[in-house]
Amino acid sequence: MESTGYRDRFPQLFAGLTLLSASLIVSSFLWAGAIRNMKRVDDALLITGSAKRPIKSDYIVWKVSLFSQQPTTQAAYQELKARIDRVQRYLKDAKVPESEISLESLETVALAELINGKETGKTAAYKLSQKLEIRSNQVDRYSKLSQQITELINEGIPLTSEPPEYLYNDLSKLRIEMVAEATKDAKARAESIAKSTGNRVGGVRSADTGVFQITPRYSTGVSGEGRYDTTSIDKDITAVVSVKFGIE
């Protein structure tokens, strides 16, 4: 009786408490549903896919360095010119087209006269140097020629045949193809993982293309900034892609 009288005395208070309790229950259900939906939205797999192809260099850049040192610039230039002419004749005899040969700028250095290890303020000699550069798509032939040209050293011509650089011309096109292959590999891996857990792979949430590794054939050396090997004719190119897939 006392309890009933209390409710009768404060009907608005009891109504408010009842409404508040109902609101808390409804809010709890809504919050739980929101959490479930949030988890469903965030369900994803971050997968790294890769693709690898063998490639062969289709372009060569090869440089030959020559120098001369004489007491005067005139004498040094005449000697250097004779040596350059001899190398150009050698290349012509080897059927290298003139269009594939270019001369870089002439460099001149004055060498100070030294007496007892101290400079006298006079010039002892002048050293002149120049490079011939050969650029061609005849990779195999000029690679072999770069090893044979040192025969001129036996004629008394001081030269340095620099290691050729071996390049690949269609790299930009190949990179696009490699990214597509790496993405397919990532999806295949995601599907394998999802299947083992009874789920299904959804759409792509995000994708990040990693650096490309162009390495000598069968090499395992990589770099965090990517590699572009120019020392070998036969290479491997590897692309890596990180893809985030939704899970359904």
C-alpha cells in the first residue's frame, strides 16, 4: 500500500524512470548493432602479391676513354687526336656506324710543377682526355667488341674501355603489365586465405605499388629503394604490390 501510494504521489518520476530504462535498452541494441556493422566494414585482408619475369637488355651504352700528357697543350692535343683517330678507324673496321658513335667534350688539366713535393707556380705538363660513346641496340656484338678493343693497347694507345651499360627500352610498358600480374597474384592469395576461413573476397579497398627490382639473372640482391642493374645483359624484373581486399 505504501509503495502504491508512493507511485501515486510521484507518477511523473516513475514514468520518467521507465522511459529512461527503455531508452537505455534500445540504445544498447543499437550500439551493439553498430559495432557489428563496424567490424563487418573493417574485415579486410592486406596481401602482398608479386610477379617476376626474365628480360634481356636491348640497348647498350659503351664508353672508351683516351688521354694524352705533354708539356704543351698543342702537343697534347695532337697526340690525343691521333689516338682518337686510331680508335675511330678500329670501330669503322668493326662495322660500327658513325651514327652510333659520339665524342664527349674535351677535358684539359694543367699539372703543377713540383720540386721536393712543393709547387713552384709553374706548369709541368698538360693532360687532355676525351671519351667516345657508343650507343646501339646491337647488344651482343658490341658487348664482345668492348672486350676486344683493348688490343689497341698493344699498339701503344693508352685507353680505358669502361664496362658497358645494358638497358631495356620498353621498361615503362613492362612495368604496367607487371603491376597487373602482381595484383592477380595478390588476389589469388587472398582467395586462398578467405576460403580456408569460410569467407569470400570482396572488392579492393586500397592498393600500393612497391619498388621494382631489376637484378642480374638469378640474383637475390634487392634494395629498399629498388634496383636497376645495368651490368648484365640477362636480368630479372620483379614487381611487388600490396592490396587490401574486403572480406564478405
